Amino acid sequence: MKITGRQLLAAGTVALFTSAAGLAQAADTWRLSSQMPPDSFEGKAYTKFSELAEQHSDGKLDVRVFPSSQLGKINAVVEQLSAGTIQLVPSSATFLGKWVPEMRYISAPFVFEDGDHWVRFMESDLVKGWLKQVEEKSGITLLGKITDFPRGSYRVLVSKKPITSVDDLKNLKVRQFSQELVVEGWGHLGAEVRVMAWNEVYDGLNRGIIEAVTSPAELVESMRFYEVAPHVTRTNEYPQGIAFMMNKKAFDGLDPAMQEALTKAHQDASAFERELLKTELAASLERLKAAGTTYSEDLPTRDFVQRMWDFYKARDAAGKLPEGFLDAVEAARAG
């Protein structure tokens, strides 16, 4: 069959518009990299965020979630985020310490009296200045506030014996991760700190290599720590929020309506996650109690904060704390 010039022109026009539509779709497709499995607390919240982004943008934004570190380990994906090949990486803001080391202090152990104290500190000019430096050095900004989206409800100590006061930490073999501030801080409290990989903790508790481990409350059941360390004590060691780390150039490239849609999706997903944590943690604690675990919220955590204050003042005097850190913490304490 002979194809006329008009037919060729029409076909070319269709192909041109199809290609342009494909490019527009690609421009509105964002990749979100998560370390967490899709059935976890955070995983469910990220799926909800994706759904809300599509809803609030009337289908013009497609946020594709890649769970379980499919796009690489956290340090690698943060590099990809900076380069713009990934648009969103929700995780701990302490990973931004690669560009601004002071960011690691937003999760300093036993320096904040409660969650409200921490929120006020996070709103301080000091922290805002750190985040501005991150943006200038890496091209990474934040979607929403870190404090809006909790990473777990609170932290606990899972131990072989009951812990009722700070004095019970003396010579207690506590597992920690390899960070100087955390290791030295728990040592100041009297513990015998042993650095150990997270996936080795169960065996370490079972064999007596360690006697306790700090953990988000939500992970005690799934990691089965209670089977070999039946005492769970709320410590409020430090609040944690999830930073929706975002490529600034990608966000600036969206029109205002799409920026507003993403911001609204973050707000709504944050509320969804907080309610999910509340209901599912309560159910998890009931199952732990039924399994014979003792759970306590009676630990006088302010005693821990008071004892650690001397530790922080000594580090400050030695030039080992960010300039202005203790002043900002104190100002936030006053409210």
C-alpha cells in the first residue's frame, strides 16, 4: 500500500507528540530510595506518600518507591541524591554529616530532656544553619520537617537483667554501633561498650558476649531480642526523625502546584505514619508481655541527662563539640 506524504507527516507528528509526552512523564517521575522493607512501619508510610503525591498532583507526579536498599546502600544513594539520579532518600539526617559533620549531633544521646526539647532544638538557628550548609555543599534540601516524621516512637534498652537506674549500667556489657560520641557517652554512664554489627546482636546476647542492646521500640519483636534478653526499658535516649532528603534542583524544577502537592503528601504521610506507630507499637508491646517480657517506663531518664551534661561540657571544653551546640541545647530547654 502506497503511503502518502500527508500520512507520513501525520505519523511523524504523532510520534513527536508521543515522544514529548514520554519526556514529560519522565520529568515528573521521581525515584525514592528506602533502606526499609515495604511491610515495615516506614515502608508502609513511603508507599502512602507515593499514593498521596499522585493524588495531590492529580496524577502528574509519579513517585516510585525502591525499598530494601534496591538502589544501593545508604551512603551510595545519598551520593546519587546529590548527583540528581535519585530525587528522594528518606532516612536519618545524620547521613548529611558527610558534608556537615555537625549534623550527627541532632541525635546526641541523653542531651534532650524530652521530645519537645528536641523539637525546639531542631528549630534553632544553629540547626537551620547546618542544613543551609548542607544545601550549599551537596545540593540536597529537605521536604518538610525532620521532626514531623518520626523514626520509631522512642528508644529502649533490651537487657538480660532489669535496669531501674543509671547506676545499673555500671560494667553492663552494652552493644553499640561504631560512633565515637555514642561509645564514649555510654562509657561515661558506666557501661562496658562493645561495638557489634546489628545482625550479630541476637547471637551476642544469646552467648553472653553482650548483656544489653539499645533499639527502637518497634524492632524488639521483629529482631526477637526478647527471646534472649527479656527486660525492655524505655530510655528516650534520643528522639529520631526521618529526613526526606531531596535533590534541590529537582524540586526547584517543579512548578509551584507540584511543589505544593509534594509538601502536602509529606504532611499527610507523616500523620499516617504517626498513627500507624501508635497502634502497631501498642499491639507489639502486648505480644511481648504475653511472651513473658517485662516492660518498664519507670526509668528516671532525667538522671541520665544530668549525668551526661558533665560529659558534654568536658567535650565542649576540649573543642570536641560543634560551636554553639550546648548553648542551643540550653536555650531550647528553656523553651
